[in-house]
Amino acid sequence: MPYKKRVYIPERFYHIVCRGNRRDPLFRNASDFQAFLHILNQLYEKYPFELASYCLMNNHYHLQLRSKEIPISKLMALINKRFANYYNTKYRLTGHVYEKRFYDKVIEDKEGMLGVSRYIHLNPVEARMVKLPEYYPWSSYLFYKNQNLFVPCFMNTNSLLDYYEGSSAQKREKYCQSVWLQ
């Protein structure tokens, strides 16, 4: 049976989830996490996209992603192909790195945007990997918590912060508080 065609709405963010094959680790050490983020940086140069939030877990990752210029399917194919090539080469493996096609869901409104980002940022807390989201280094939560950090070119923190009133610091504080309120 053929795959169902994905819907592409350029002005909308999507919640993307991709899992390792057989739930195997996608990220075995810090260099794997760094390689994935490097791939995002490289692709951003050629195919600009925006992430409102992300979290790279051991055996899967979450992206809150918008691509205004190329379809999400094409962008995800590029991301996953490059990382699979890196992973298989590094670990001298062949075959599938990912379990199946990536999961995607269009985010419809403000509540959806904030809910998805909250879910993404709390993923390592829910998995009992850390007590607080700011303790997890492979998530975008730190860019909201600490305005002095260098934000990667592909991150658009304003896509979430603009839902709040006040100065930049006040918006960040309100966003971080909202992660814990639900």
C-alpha cells in the first residue's frame, strides 16, 4: 500500500519525531549530537528553515519545524540521509538507521505551538534523564532560559516568545514558567 501523501503548509510549524531503527540509539555520545546539529547548520545555509524548539534524545528526536521554501518531506529526507550516512560510516554499519518515516503533525494555533514546545522541552525530564529541562544539553530550552547563549542560525525563539508581553527577559521568563505550569 502506498504512503499517504503528506500535507505541506509553508507558513505552519510542524511537530516532527523520528526514531532509531528497533529503537536503537541514534546518538551514542556527544559527537553524535554535535554532528546532527552541524548537519542542521549546513542545511540551513542552502535551504533556510526555522526551529521553534528541538530535543535530541538517545533514540529519537523532536523538531518544531517550519520550512517556507521547500516541503517538509524534502527537508527531512536531506536531514535524515545526511545523518544516516554519518552514523553508518562512523559505526561501520549498513542498512536502516531510522525505524520508519518520520512522524509529522501540523501545529494549528498558539496553544498548539506552546503545547508542542512544552512537550519537547520536558521530554528529558519525563524520561527521568534530568530533573530540570535546563540540565539537558541537547535541547533548545537553554536558548529560552539564558539569553546570553549563542543561538544557532536555524533557531527562531521569537516564534514562541512573541506570544508573551514584556521585555525580552520578561518574555523568556514567562515562557520558561509556562513550560512547568502544565
